[in-house]
Amino acid sequence: MWSIIRAVWERINQACERILQFFSTYWRLVYLVFVEIWKRIVGLAKYPIAMTRAGACIVGVFVLLAIAMAERYPYDPPPGVAIGLLGLAAVVMAVRADGLKTPEKVGWIIVAFLLFYVEVKSIQNERDQHEREQNAASQLQLKGFSDIGDGIKAAIRDSDQNFKETMSRSDTILSGLSSSIQFQTGGDSFLYVPIQEPMSLNNGNEFVPVGLPILEGKYPLRDVQAEGHDIETGKTWFLNYGTIYPQNTGELGRARYSPPNLGFSDSHKQPVVTYISLSTSNGSYFEEIQFRTNKDGKWKKAMRVIKTGAKNPKALKSEIDPDYPENPIDWNR
């Protein structure tokens, strides 16, 4: 560490010695050059100039005015002032033309160049100021247009927000109205009658229990009517249920009696087919029921519910026993 500090200190001492050596060597030469230049300046200042006192004063006044105008003192001269002074200088020079000496002529030439320079500078300053004013006006106009654009955008945003709020309120009203209409008409709710698996009797007949009508959906169905027929005798039966509500609304309005049970002979031609028509406030439904015996000789059922009047109707509800012998089922019988 100390060796590094010592080496740096030696370098500094060497640099200082070289600087002192330079000044000691060349100082005399620098001094002699400065003295010679000063003598020439003093000699030039003492050189006699053949100019009258009046001419020197007039030229000096114009030179001072030109320098003051070039430095914008006491104010920034507009274009034309320097040209006016140049014209005045030309008049003075013309009046004094007979007595002009060469130094005074040179002075008037210097005055002319100074005033010309001042005029050019005034024109440039005015042009620069005009450009600044134009730029400021353009910026002000752009800011005004930007403020107008921002105001239009804000108005559009407010209008969009008001429109969205209006549409939201309208959607709420329409949603409530739609819900009210669906509550009155039944919406997408539908009915079906559950059919149990056939039970064999000792007399060679089959007994099929039929359950209470079941509503699927969240809207009640009104003016519900069910119609079917006896498989063996073909006798038609008809039931009027009135209004049936969804199962989660309690006992009010639920069906309290089921359609007649089904029955048929074991010797009936297969498939045994029967239908139940269901008419409600939102349309009519058709429930088709088929029975067949499987390989074990046991009767099995298949059931589907479709909405009548629809193109390419799809089953809204279907129940097919796992070992029903026909798959797929031909419902077009």
C-alpha cells in the first residue's frame, strides 16, 4: 500500500518539475511576443487619421446607433428602421461629399454595412417571432380541437353509459315481463305420466301401474288435460287437472289422482302400443308407450314424450328398461 502511494507521489513531483522547467525555458519568449504586440497596438492607435472632428463625431454617432440596434438596445428595432437610418446616413454623406477624406469614407462604408446587418437581423427576428406566434396559435388551436374532441368523447361515453343503463333497466323490465309471461303460459315446462314395469297376473294378463302426472320445469302449466284409451277395449278416458305447479312449490295445485292403470293380455300382438295425449297452456304433448317381452319372457316397457307440432321432434323425456328387446326403438308405428 505504501509503495503505491510513494510511486504516485513521485509521479506528481516529476510532473511539477516539468511544468516549472517549461515556464523557465519559454517564459522569456512569451514575454517578448506580448511586448511586441502591445507596441504595435499602441503605434496603430497613435497613427494620425485625416478626418475632421465633425465627420468623426457624425460617423461615431451612426456607428453607436448601429451597434445599439444590433444588440437590441434599448428595444428590438422593427424592420425598416435601419434602412431609414441608412437613408439618413446617405443624405448626410451626400451633403458632406465635397469635404470627405478617405478615412471618413471608410467610416461611412462601415456604417452602411452595420445598418444593413441590423436590417437583415431585424427581418430575421420578425420572421422568427411570426413563426413563434403562428406555432403558439397552432398549438392553441390544436389544444382547442383536442378539448373539443375530449368533450365529444366524454359526451359519447356518457351517452353510451346512459344507453347501457337504460338498456339494463329495459332488460330487467323485459326479463320480469318475460318471466311473468312464461309464468302465465308455462314457458318451457312440460308434463309426462310415469309408467311402471308390467306386473304379471295369474290369469294370463299384465297389469301396468300408472303414476300421477309429473311436471318438469320451473313454471306452472294451466288448463292441463289428459286423454288416453284402454289397450284391450279401446275405450277412451279423459281427465281435467286444471293447473299443475312444479314439485318444489308444495302441494298446492299438484295432481291428486292418476290416469287409469294399463292392462293387456299376455297373448297381445307385440309390440303393445298405447298413447297418452297431454294438453296444456304452452302446447300439446304426446306420450307414446310400448311393451315387449325380452328373451326371458318378461314384459318390458319403453316410453317417450314429444311436443306435437314441432319439426323433427326430439324426446323431452324417455324411459327405456335396460333389457328392452328392441334397440333402436321404432317409434313410427
